[in-house]
Amino acid sequence: MPMIVTHTTETVTEEKKAVLTRALGEAITLLPGKSEAYLMLEFAGDCKMAFHGDTALPLAFVEVKLLGKSTKTAYEALTARICDIMRDVLGVPTEGTYVKYEEIEHWGHDRHNF
């Protein structure tokens, strides 16, 4: 039950959204037991953000929320992949991307909890 939320200073066109959807769908499999089958994505583009006091930098803040836990090694691999995706698709340099992980114990879906 992963959810990936992307906030970025860059414009997320329909074409870029489609590319991000495919790329993040593949990337989530770097976490053991996670797949695109239940992956939900949210994209917020044209966000007002600043880093080092600079408001002109291309930036991305990506939140990965998942039911349960994963390993440090898997998180490292996913962070690297997400940073590469933000660079390749949105033009955000890897040093302009933050990735936050949230491990959730209780998650509901389709009128039930896991």
C-alpha cells in the first residue's frame, strides 16, 4: 500500500506525469514486497519552494508512505532512483531533491484495514 507524493517547483505536464507514473511504478519494486499494483501517486507542480534561501532553484520534495517497514538498503536504493527520476524527468538536480519515508502501521483501503 505505498503512496508517493511529489511536490516540485517544476511544471508537471500530462506527458511528464505519465513518465513519472511509469518510472515511480517501476522504482517502488526496489522495496521488498511492494509493487505498482497498489501504488497511489500524487503530483503537485509549480510549488513555491526555497533551498539555501534561493527561490529560483529547481526542487523536489518526495514523500514515500508505506504500510509496514523496509530496510535501510532498500531505502537507499529507492532514494537514489527517485533522485535520478526527478533529474531525468523534471530537470531537478539530485542535490535539489529531498526524499522522506513514512512507515505506517495501520492503513485502510476498500472499507478494510490492513
